[in-house]
Amino acid sequence: MDTAEYERAWRELAEGVVNRKHGFHTFTLATVGADGFPTARTVVLREADAATRILRFHGDARSPKFDELRGRPQVCALFYGETERFQVRVSGTATVHHGDDLCRTIWDAMQPISRETYRTPFAPTSPREESDSDAALLALPDAFQHFAVCRIAVTTLEWLALSRGINPRARHDFDTDGAMRTHFLHP
Ligand SMILES: Cc1cc2nc3c(=O)[nH]c(=O)nc-3n(C[C@H](O)[C@H](O)[C@H](O)COP(=O)(O)O)c2cc1C
């Protein structure tokens, strides 16, 4: 079974983590809310590990997506690189980390500028009042309480490579024991 494009998918994801200009640096994360409706938003890809099949992003623990993820951890993540002409769609199960050792390790290693967004006392998506001051920031050590990490364990990875003529596409499903089943698909 030719898995060259599967391996490419993980290479592109890994490149997206370190290269801000790569199309995979950000992705669309879809979650399902308590009302059964999907919601999607852009997040930055922070880790993509082919060996463990884990993706990671960070966010403000107060934002609605983390409540959604705790209630319904099934997610879809969509990546498209225009230069690479390559799409990756992932299904997986999310685990939210908040205030634990993993968050602390990542927080301590983060660029100072990246910690700044967590200093606001206002929860993301809360209504903005005219009196709300952008200057009312928490002390940096207190901002850690707002930092959340989400790890997505990939259960299905699908790729589509745009090329002249044929557009090869395949889906790779993983059993609970990690065995991969590959299905080549019509685009
Ligand atoms: C380019 C870009 C990158 C973003 N990266 C993140 C991110 O890494 N984490 C995050 O929580 N929100 C990120 N956002 C904001 C989200 O798209 C979203 O607006 C916010 O997190 C609220 O989402 P929610 O209401 O679904 O929880 C980013 C937005 C843009 C446009």
C-alpha cells in the first residue's frame, strides 16, 4: 500500500507548526454544541506528531469552544495549503487541559507576547460594555488560569492532492489498537 501522501500529510502538518507562512499554520476547527449545531473557527496549529497522531492548539479556557469540547469531544479539523494544493481533513477526539502540568510546561516555554492575550479579565464572547477597559489587565502569573491546551487524538485522516488531471484522495482510519486502514477514494 502506497502511503507516501499520508506521510506527506504529517510532514505538511509539522511544517505548519513551525512555519507561519505555511497554509497549515492555522486550521478550521469544527465542534458540536449542546444544541447539536456545528461551530467552526480558526486556530493556530501548535503540534503535529505523526508517531502519536496528536494535534494540539491553545486557547482561552473561558471561550465557548472548551465547554463544547468537554461536552462533545468529537472534532473535525480542516487544513488547506494553497501553495501546496493539498487538503487534509482530520476527525478526532479532543482532550482539554487546564491548569495541569502540561499547561504549565507549555506556558513556561511560550513567547512572552503569546501570554499577553490571557491577561484580559473579560471572557471571550462575553458582551462588551462601553465601560470595559482594555487596560485592566491581570498580572501575568494570574493569566495562567485562563490558558487551556487542547490535544486532538486523530482517528481518521483524509487527504486530497490537487494536481492537473487526477486529484488523488484517500482516507486513513485508525483502529483502537493503532492499525491503519487505507481507502483510496474518488475525489
Ligand atoms: C488567524 C487566526 C488565528 C486564531 N488562533 C486562535 C487560537 O490559536 N486559539 C483560539 O482559541 N482562538 C484563535 N483564534 C480566534 C478564534 O477563531 C475564535 O474567534 C475564538 O477563539 C472564539 O472561538 P469560540 O467562540 O468558538 O470559542 C484565531 C483567529 C484567527 C483569525
